[in-house]
Amino acid sequence: MRTTGHEEISLSSLSSSDYTHLPELVEFLIKECSAKGINISLPSLRIDAFSLDVMSKVQDVKKSSLTFAPEAGSQRLRDVINKGLTEEVILQGAADAFRGGWNRVKLYFMLGLPTEQREDMEGIALLSEKIARLYYDTVPKDQRHGKVQIVASSSFFVPKPFTPFQWARMCTREEFLERAYIVKNKFREMKNFKSLKYNWHEADVTVLEGVLARGDRRVSAVVEAAYRNGALFDSWSEYFDNRLWEKAFEDCGVDPDFYTVRERALDEKFPWDFIDAGVSREFLEREWLLALKGQVSPNCRQKCSGCGARRFQGGVCYEDQD
């Protein structure tokens, strides 16, 4: 804080709510930040674990938007990705946030998830509309802090190694954009359209990420060729030039579709199979087949599913033994 000049501290995590001592950490940050006017951001909070007590304490420093991650617009698709979150819980969490004094909520979704249908995509707009309407139903008019603002963002799904979706196909650039426009057009139909905003991630960057995520040794030559073509600082959109990468793939004789749009067979050998990440391939196969059926697996804290990570003798598997 002393050397950067930033006015906000953010807790960076896949799910901040999973940190057992989150309330104590927030208490500490409030003491450190309140006198300096530093804002505290709590991203990636799981709605069902979100604490009103933590919300109200953070609000005492400086009000900011809250970020929730429903991930998918329909319950069916949330079950496919094993999100373990119902619409009822999402709406209850949003209502609690509105009662706590917030009127700006960010929602994160993914497009292009396995088995995704049009109703799943349009569900992003429908859920955003329900949350906006909930604000006006929950907060009395004399207690509102202006209009509600719901900002929905969607990234595009990239199958990653060591996950149940490492066998899944990925959408093409055109398919991603088509799905984003379906969602955008649905937003325009919503009654509270002026209180809603929708944006999405760059499709070109996502496709490249998919190649790098599941690429083999042949992709290393592409990376070097792209660099020599002038590709630098590609994570900054103003510097990213997809044409440099397209030329690199062509010059190296590598087809990016081989790594992205192709669905894998269960017995395919992966470039990363020699790496031991703790979680067994057999477990990931089981989860992949369950995902295709839309069957939810229990949270690790509720029941062990035998993923294999227990042999590391730490983490969630041993929490009760601390």
C-alpha cells in the first residue's frame, strides 16, 4: 500500500469463501485500511457461504460492487459443471447483499460449457433480470441508494488439464461470438434493461488460450515463432495481434483446431499425463461422465469422492484434524 499508490486491496482466490479465517482476515484488513481510505474488494465469493457480517464490515470502509459467480445461466448447466449452487441460493445471497446496502453487483458466467443449449445462454440474461427485479422488491424506496446496477460478464470456456473437462471440445471463435450475441440480444428484451450491462471476453484470445492450455511440444515452436513475429505483451488487448499467431501456426505447420475443437476419447494419451497432480485420472474420468449426465458430486467437506489428493496429507482432506 505504501509503494504502489493503489486505493484498493483485493483478495485473489478461486473462492475467497473457502478460506476458513476470512472473517478474521477482513477484521485485520479493515484496521489496516480504514485510516488510509483503502477499499477492500472481496471477489470470487461463493454466495452460499457469503457472510452478512463480513459484508457489513467491509461496507464500513468504502462501498464497492460485489462479485458473484453463478458460472451458468441455468440450473441444469450449473449441475453439469458441479457448481453446487441453486438459483434459490443465488437470489437469497443477492437479497442479503441488497439489504446490506449494496446496489451494484457483478456476475461472472462462462459461455461454451459442455452440453450448453440456447436456453442456458439466455438464462444469463433472465437470471440478471431476476436479480435486478429483486432489488426493487427487497429494498424499500426510501432506503435505496440510486438504481440497481447488474453487470454480467462472460468468459469463454477453455478445457484445462487435470480437470474433468480435459476431454471436452472447445468452441470455435465464431461459435463463441454467436453465443455472446444470443445473450446480448436476450438482455435487450429485459424489462430492467437500463439497469443491466453485459460484456464478454475476447474470442481470439480465448482460442489461443485453449491451444496453450492443452498443447504438446509442437506448440513450443509456435510460441517462439509468434515472439519472433513481434508478439509481445499479448495479455494486454491493445498489444494483442492474432494475425501474428495465425502466421506462426501456419509457418510451423501446426493446426490449432487439433488442440481446441476436437473432443478427446477417454483412452487418449495426453501430453501432461506424466505429471502427477495428485488427483487421479480415474477420478477425472468419473467426473467427466457424471458431468455429461448432469449429476452433481458432493463438496469435499461433505463427503470424500476419492480424488486421490488425500495422499498429500494436507488441505481440505485434513481440516478436521488441525
